[in-house]
Amino acid sequence: QLQLVESGGGLVQPGGSLRLSCVASGFTSDYYAIGWFRQAPGKEREGVSCISRSGGSRNYADSVKGRFTISRDNAKNTVYLQMNNLRTDDTAVYYCAAVERDYSSDYVVAWHEYDYWGQGTQVTVSS
């Protein structure tokens, strides 16, 4: 059974940092591109960042560029999202998602193209 499990969310003050983890089980994640998405109450799902199978290609939403870093460790079937200089508008439930890709350099931006989703982890940025 294919499964993604996010962890690392929590409550942090503005300017603080968190590192989210997305652990894949039931499949070999290095065949899959991975994306991070978030959804705040009353708002639509938003793409945050995505990474190719190899980890060599990455994409970031403009709102997080320079603050967030996506990375992956295929040996551990894990993708990370390092979030620095957090702002109150980063508050949301963060989800990771996976989609199988033929090319190791491809990443996928659009959420509707992803096939597998985790249950989400809450990130709250507040003073």
C-alpha cells in the first residue's frame, strides 16, 4: 500500500524555522516526483515547492523563494521542506504528494497531477 506521512509541523513564532519531512512507504520514492502543497482555512490549495526524482530539479512558489528549501534523500525514501524566516501567512496544513515520472529530471507543479497524498501536518506561525 502506497503511503506518504508528513511530520515536523507545529507552532512557531514569526521569523522561526521548521523542517517538514515526508516519508514514503510501500513504494520506491525515487521513481516519483514529490511536491509540497499547503491549504489555509478558507483558501485554495497552493503549491509550495516540488522536486524531481533525482533531486536535481526544484521549483518554488514566489511566496517562499529564498526562505524554503526542498530536498530529498532517496536512500531514506524521504523528502524534506526546510522552512526559514516563517511568516504568519505561512500558516496552513502542509501536504506532500507523489506522482510517478519517467524522467528523473522532471518535477510537477500542478496539484491535480499528483496521485498520492499524505494526511497533512499543521504549521502555525504566530506570536
